[in-house]
Amino acid sequence: MQNKTGKYFKYAIGEIVLVVIGILIALQVNYLNEQRKENNFEIEILKQIQINLQTDLIEIREDLEVIDFVNKACVDVKNHILNLDQPSDSLSISAAILRATPHFSPITSGYNLLQNRSVGIIKNDSLRDAIIYQYDMLYPYYKTYEEERGRFHALHSEPQLIEYFSMNYNVNQPLSFRGLFFEISKEDYQRLREDLKFLKLLKAITFENSLIQSRGKRVEKNTLDLINKINVELNSK
């Protein structure tokens, strides 16, 4: 009886051990499956964010290019007013460029997906921090500068332009800036030449643009750096 009891006890212990081992193996397999799903999801999110950033980078550079056009237009309009007695087509084009007010609208679909799941899905701490900084700090700060420039334009630039120029929009007009073409009469041009406030406005526009450009170039650099960081991370997967 003692031998049978001992054998039965050993058999029971063995069964328990096998069951425990089976459970541990199942848990390990399940954990590995979850890890694989999480890794795949991380890769998909990083790819989506990278695509978004590449589109953002194009728009940022286009905005900076427009600001360069506006700065050059300020110089052209000033020189025209100071040196020429009559308006010309070049003045109409340059004045139209002053109306340009670029607005940066970042694409956040990838980052929104990351937030909905969990930012912790990004295992690389420095990369995760860089992504959060880009969307929660850098982009909103840049947008604040653009909004301030937009308010400046609405309060100061637009009223002055309307006072002297007749605004037209025609994408087929060869003498235009992206369809914008401003006309001015000889009488209004003479009044414009005598308006010292308009020269101050041109200087103020250039100043506002310098603030936007400084911030925009920083955003451009950070965006490019983040794209490269994501690329390195994806290549390591």
C-alpha cells in the first residue's frame, strides 16, 4: 500500500509539473505573440509618422519660400515707391505678393494613432521624446507665430493694401503671383508715394517675417532630424 501510495503521489506530482510547464509554455507563447503584434504595430505607427513628417517638411519649405518672396516684394515695392513716378506691372505683382499669408497645417494622423494606443508603444526613449516634442511643443509654438503674423496682416497690412490697390484673382493672368494681381491707379500711386506709414508697414512686414523664418527653419531642421531618427529605428527592426 505504501509503495502504491508513493507511486501515485509521484505520478500526481509529475502531472502537476507537466500542467504547470504547459501553462508556462502557453503564457510564453502568448507573450511572444503579443510582443510580435506590438512590434509590428510600432513599426506601422513609425512608418505613418514618417510619411506625415515628410509631407509636413514639404509644406514648411514651401511656406519659407513664400516668405522669401514676400521679403523680396517688400524691397521691390519700397524701391518702386522711392524711385519711380508711375506704377507698373512689377509693382502690381509685388504688391500682390504682400497679400500672401502661408499657414502651416501639420498632418497628425500617425501621432493621433500613437496617442490612442499608447505612446509607450515606442520603445526607444529618445525617439519617443522627440516625437512628443515635435507634435506637442514645436508645431504648436510655430503655429502661434503664424497666427500672430496672420493677425498683424489682418490688422495692418490688409487695410493698407485695400486702401491703395484693387485686388484681383485670376490664375490665368500671366502677370500674377499664384493668381493674385493688384492694380493701382496713377492717383492712388501718388498718394501711396506720400504715405510714409506705408514704408513703415513694409519694414514691419519684413520684421514679422523674420520671426516666422527663424522659427520655421528650426521646425524644418527638427522635422528632418526626426525623419532620419525614425529611419534609423526602422532599419534596426
